[in-house]
Amino acid sequence: MKRFLNWLRPKSTVRVQIIQRDPLRMSMEEWRSNPELCRKAELALKDPVVRQMLDVLWHDHIARWVPSKPGDVLLACRAEGWNLALNAFESLAKHEKPIDNIPVTYGADEEVK
């Protein structure tokens, strides 16, 4: 009987695969929406050793390097990436409420008079 029921079931060519996500890998938005994680990051940033490490990174900024030729775009891009990384690291200590997505509605459009 079971074989017969399986035969009646429609054959699907689409396979569903569950993608496992490492729970320790999260986005900036996920981190900053968690007040406890932001509090821990704030405490870590107040640690004198961590603060000194960040100060070294800010002081040893790649933008202070002399470009090999005038208008070196690559150096400017690297400097901007350096800024973004350091600012992002420090922003982990700032709590931010998650942004609510606008619900999608597929209703009829209203007529404009």
C-alpha cells in the first residue's frame, strides 16, 4: 500500500537543501540590535590594552603612507577600507534598534485623480 501511495505522489524535480549557518557569524545589524553584546563591546573598548591597540591602528593608518605615484587611487581605496574597518569595530559598542522592514502588499493600486 505504501508503494502505491508513493507512486501517486507527484514527482518533484526541485530539491530543498537546508543551509546551515554558523551561529557565531552574524551581521553588524544583528550584533548592534543586541543590547547585551553592545554592552560587552563597550566594556572591551574601555579596556586600556584594547584601546591602546586601536590607537596604534589609527596612528599607523595607511593614509599616512606616501603614494608611489601622484593620484594613486589604490592607496585611497585601501585607506578608505582601513577607516571603514576601524569605525565598524568601534561601532559594535553602539546599540541600534533593528530596522523594521516595510511589509509588502500586493493590493490594487489606488487611482490618482
